[in-house]
Amino acid sequence: MTGKAGLPNLTMPGAIDADALAGSDAPDTYTAKTKFVGADTVATMQFSLLCGDLPAGSEVAFQFTEPNTGGSGFVNPIVLPWTKLPPPAGGKNGDMVPQFTAGLTTRVNANYDSEVIYQYRSNGYPALPGMSITMQAVFVASGES
């Protein structure tokens, strides 16, 4: 799948490693960092956290460290506040959520770049085997050719 101007969608380097979250000494909150480097033109982007096999009731969040100024259509600052994973149908907090995505869409300035800090908070629910959190940035096609 491609986005604006045929640019490929991309997964930013770095993901929260399940091994770092496993075990009885696992931290309640885990933080990962990556870098976003934008296109040479103003672009509409969708930034998402792709979550797999996380416990319901845990939370994820992200924030970009640089301001994203530009007026209408520009989310500033780019922040996804703590977002709680809901239980699966018929389930309860602590049950595994196979897939969950949280994110936002915003325009970003040409040559915008920023460190991205994304976080996981367990809220006391134990980490599950194979759990993963990946930060993704996708160019949103505008219908222009």
C-alpha cells in the first residue's frame, strides 16, 4: 500500500520488546523512542500504535517532542493521551486483546522531524507472552494524482 505521491507506508524503527515486559520484575511503565523524519512537502500523516496480545486494562500513549505548527489541520503538539485497551467481547480486564490500534491523523510540515516517545502502562495486569507494540506512520492519500 502506498500513500501520498506513491510514497510507501513505513514502520518507524524500534518496537517495545515483549522480553522487556515479561517476568515478575517487569516495570509497570515501559518507554521506547524512535525518530520520525517527514517528507519534503506538507503531508497528511496517520500515526498509530499497533498493539498485539496486550492485556485488557493496560494503556498505551505517544508524544512527539517537537512542535507541529502550521494552522488548520495541524495537531500541535502531536500527542496520543493514555488510551486504555478494552476487554475483548465477553471478556474482562487482564484478558488478552489480540489486536488493538490507537492513533491520530494530522498534517505535518515539510521536513518535519521529531523524536517520538511511546509508552506502555500495565496498570497491574501481567505482561502476556508475545505481546508487541509498534509505532507506525502512514502517508494519507489525498486523492490527488
